[in-house]
Amino acid sequence: MKTREMISAMIETENKAIAWKARHGLNILRISLGLIFIWFGVLKFFPGVSAAEVIAGRTIEKLTFGLILPAVSLPVLAVWECVIGLGLISKKWLGLTLLLLYFQMIGTFLPLVFFPDETFAHSLLVPTLLGQYIIKNIVLLSGGVVIGATVKIRNTDAESYS
């Protein structure tokens, strides 16, 4: 095979891969996020299983000035996260699902403010393992934003993005 033919074949392969990603990438992202929310949500139904259980309970308790204790807030949070996951996977009520996701994500970042001694070591540039666990949620939030942008596009008849 000549160099020019090999380069053409590589370009064609790359173009096919890009087209496949454009067709399927958003669905992969949506379903992946949905699975993560269901997985982490289900863990919260079982006391002592979720790595985020203690910090989530303490955060909600602090946010509500002690009115909602972890025994109540964690099952509610578990249901909330599972609803987000099911909404993402099914694409039902996607606008509402994303609103729930955004509010849940805001809540996940609150421990960085409420409990900085537990989420950062030495400075804001050195997160603890708990801080890293929280900060990685930027990626989940970003995925939700991308999906949200496609909901808006789809509502304006740009069906090629769905």
C-alpha cells in the first residue's frame, strides 16, 4: 500500500470514528452518568456502605441547622440520586432530572466550605482523599451541563444531537 493510500485509509478510519462518537457519545455520557447516580444512590440505602455517607449526612444536617438528621436525609438522598439516574437512563423528564442533578451537585461541594479541615490538607491546593472524592464531581456536573445543552438544542429541532 502506498503512503498516500495509507494516509487516506487512516483519515477515513478517523472520520468514521468521529462520526460514531458524534452519533453515540451523548447517549454513552447520559447512560454512564445515570449508572453512576443509581450505583452511588443505592449504596446510601445500606448504612455503612457508601464512602460519602458520613459527610453527606453531616452536610445536610449542617445545611438544615440540625433539623434533618442523617437517619432521614440519607434515604432521601439515596432516592434522589436513584431518580436522577433513572431519569438520565430513560430520558424521561430530562429537564427536571438535570435540575435535580444540578441541585445535588451543589450539595456535594458544600463540604469543601463546611468542613475545610477535613477536605483540604495544608492549603486549598492540597485536597485530602475526601476532598478529591468531592472535587471529582466537577466531571459529573460537566457531563450534566453537556447533556443539558443538548436538551435545549433538541427542543429547537436540532435532532441530529439526540
